[in-house]
Amino acid sequence: MEAYLDNAATTRVSPAVMEKMNQVFLTDFGNPSSMHKKGMEAELYIREAKKQIADCLKCEPSEIIFTSGGTESNNMALIGTALANKRTGNHIITTRIEHASVYQPLLFLEELGFRVTFAPVDEAGRVKVDELVESVGDDTILVSVMYVNNEIGSIEPVAEIAKKIKEKNPKVLFHVDAIQAFGKMKIQPGREGIDLLSVSGHKIHGPKGSGFLYVKNKTKIRPILHGGGQEKGMRSGTENVPAIAGLGQAARDMYASLEANRKHLFELKELLAERFSRLEGVTLNGIPEEGISATAPHVLSASFHGIRSEVLLHALEEKGVYVSSGSACSSNHPDISGTLVAIGVKKELLDATLRFSFSVTTTKEEVEYAADCVEELLPQLRRFFRK
């Protein structure tokens, strides 16, 4: 049996998405910038996808800019708004648990002379809002906070943050990395005070290489790619129409069954958490006092005392269970997780933590099988390492 529990890294493309993309690849393959019929057919797919996504977010289609994925969306949001607003100020605020595609662009902006403040989080991975707001000054131009943490599944109070930072400085722009939240939570940027919002397609059963950035109308932002002027000049380059069409289909499908999907995901998460709670030397990370229901439904982080995460990961792999030792974008690097450090995980557990993540196609049988494998392997591996 196989159990793929690494859906926060990527998901399987859905049959409906594949069918839509094949239609574009094989039949409606024109360049959307072309003025003939084939080009206009391709352009219709882009318009349809924008409408599908806008319906999910309750926003205007004109506020959607298609990108190659979450990393480009985050880079565009951060670098584009920083450069466009540098005459207003040079201060940016974020948290200590952001994804590398936020953290690294901010380090780049520091090299350009911008000042970055990293707000702390509590033991459940939730930003300390009062401390973040206290950092807002007259020169603050941008605040960037992820909606759902990709390693531990903590949910940030984005609406509260938006309200408080804009009360202190109405000119501040608010960016939200929603790559792990979109498709799993109801998100309405207009109601939540979000100016920019990043999303990736392959986390929601869409294709890799697809994503978008929501940019609230009249937000001051500069493009970071220049060329043919596609996407209203904000994202030059021939549009990846198959991926865009697939992304729109995936978004529509996820939100058409949002509540049923969330219920299913929470059942899987609660099942695995309950199985782990029976085992000696297993600690769950990022669970607040309110319980699992106050976290994202699809991500569970667990630390296994006395076993290196890489060893357990590969032992599970041999049994057909696929999990992650952290963010897939940084798993090839040996650096300790900044998220785990920020939430105060004990030093001896920093390299003993795995992430289990689910999708709408994950079954209870797969979760039970994964739990059985962990239960079987823990005593074996611990005996080996004690020697």
C-alpha cells in the first residue's frame, strides 16, 4: 500500500484539470496575444480563469495577475510594492515564520536599503499582533504575513492584523501569502483588509508552474518582469494558457466543495493526531489551546524523540509512506527550520520533526496505514540509535 502524505509540498492534478489543460494543449493552443481566431480562443481561457478565481475571492477579475507560481507571486508583491512606494518609506514588517519565497526577497530588499522587522510568534506559531503593530511607523510601507504556515499549519489572524496596522498607518499595504490557505479556507481580501495575496496552483490539484497574485485595485506596485506587456504590463511573457486554465478549474472545483473538503481534511488530521497521541515520545507542534480546529485542516507537524527526521522519513518511504521533513522548497538544504525555532521547539527535536499533509483525495485507510507504520518503526529505530 502507498500513502502520499506530502500534499503541502504538491498535490496530484485532478482529472478535470487535466482534461481542461489537454484541450488547450492539443486544440486551443493559440497565443493569446495573436489577433486571429486561435489567439482569441486562448484569450477566452484566461478570462474564464480570472472570473473563476475572482468568484472564489469575491473580487474583480481585473485584480488577478497570473504568475508562474507562489514564489513569483511573493516576489512580485514584495519587490514590486517596495520599489513603487520607496518615496513614502523604507520599512517592511514580516514574521519569523515566513516561507523562503518571502524571507529571501526581503533580504534582497535589505541590500537595497530597505529596513525589515521580523515580528515574533507564540508557541502555536501565531504572530504576536500587538508587537507587530507596535513596530508600524510613519515610514512603514508594507506588512507581509502568511495566512497558514506551511510547516505546522498555524492560522494567522490576518483580518485583525490588517485592521490594526491600517488604523495606525492607513498608507501601509498588507500582503498575505495564502499559498497554503487558498482552497482550504474561505478568503475574501476585500473584507479582510488584504491588498495583495499570493496563491500557487499545484497546492490545490492544479498544475505546477501556475499561480496568481491578487492586487487590490489602485494598489501602487511595479512589475518585476518587463517585455511584451502582458497582464496589463504587470507580468510580461506569453501567458501559460494551459496552466492558467487548469488553475482556474482547480480553484473553482476546490471552492465548490469547500466545506465538505474541510470536514474530510479535519477528520484525517484528527485521526492521525489521535493515533500519535497514543505513542510514547511524540510531540505535536503548533496546536493552540483551542485545539486542532483552530489550525489549518491539512497540515500536522510531529516531533519524534530520539530519531532523526531524515531517518524516519526514509524508513517510512520504504513502506510506501511519503512525508516531508519541512518545507519542500528548502528540504534539500540542511538548515534547521526557522519556524520550529521561532515557536520554541526543543533543540533536540529540531531535527526530529516530520510534516504530514493531506488532500481531498487522501483516504482514512492511508492515514491508518501511515500511523501503523510509524508505530511499528519507532521502537525499532530507537533501539538502533541507542546502540
